[in-house]
Amino acid sequence: MELTHEQIRKRVARPGTALLIMASIFSVFPGIAIVSLGFAILRDGLDIQYSANLLVIGSYFLAQLIIAIGGAKMAFMESYRLARWGAILACIPIITPFLIWGLPFGIWALIVLEDPRVTKAFDAIQREVD
């Protein structure tokens, strides 16, 4: 059954929005921790412990940022590649703190993105942009 462009847009908007909201919520505490570490580094100077913490928290924050951007790109049908990266990262339990949220939303997004009609719609939009 062939879907209209509007039906496909609605189909990808839900999991894309779920990824965006989940990643936004999960990025609040790492954002606060990065700012706190910045103040601690200004106060005490940079040492190995602060560097290690900054690396771990910064990596986690970056992963959440990629998930959020991927969700937004999926919801607005702007970038298949970023949407797929966001969905894959959401499926990794270490990156999303609660399996209850990350894994189902990531799998849902991947299932929707694997639909050939959705892939074709993303390709058509990309050709229009180019």
C-alpha cells in the first residue's frame, strides 16, 4: 500500500519527537555537570580527575545531542543518516540511562526508518534539496 507524503511525515514524526524529548531530558544533568566541572577547573586548575570526568560526561552529552538532533531530523524528514544515527545511539543502554525509554524509542525509530516507503520519501526530499 502506497502512503502519501503527509502520512509518511506523520509516521516518522512520532518516534522522532520521542527521541528528541528523551535526549533533551537526559542531557540536562550532564549539562549541569559540565558547567560545574568548568567552575571547579577554574577554581582548582585542571587535573587528571577533572579531565577524566569531563571526557566521560562530555561524551555522554555529545551522544544525547546526536540523539536529539537525529530525532529532530527524523521528525522533519531532513536527514536520514542523522535520524538513523540517533536511533542507533538510543538503543545503546550505556548511553540512555533507562532501558525503559531508550531501547523502545530507538527500536521504534529504526523500524520506521527501515520501511522502504520512508526511505524513498527521505531520498525524494534529499533530491529536492540538491
